[in-house]
Amino acid sequence: MRIRKHIDEAFDWIKTVVGQDKTKFRGRDRVRLAFTFAARCLVWCGYRNQ
């Protein structure tokens, strides 16, 4: 359950901070690219498992 909590925190961050809850992109490839970019930013900003 701890791992799931961290995964949920990451998805919540991507949805709220990056604005992926309602994306402005259309098409599967563009949405995938935006989500991947946001996830890499999350890692780059120093998100660590606690």
C-alpha cells in the first residue's frame, strides 16, 4: 500500500500542478508526450519516495 500511495501522489501532482487533469492536447501521441514530459519533470525536481 505504501507504493500505491507514492504512485497516487505522483499522479495527483501531474494532474494538479502540471494541469493534465484536463489536457489541451488532442491525440494519443501528444497526450502521451505531455504526460511523459511532466513525469520526467517530477523526477527532475527531486521527487523521492519517503
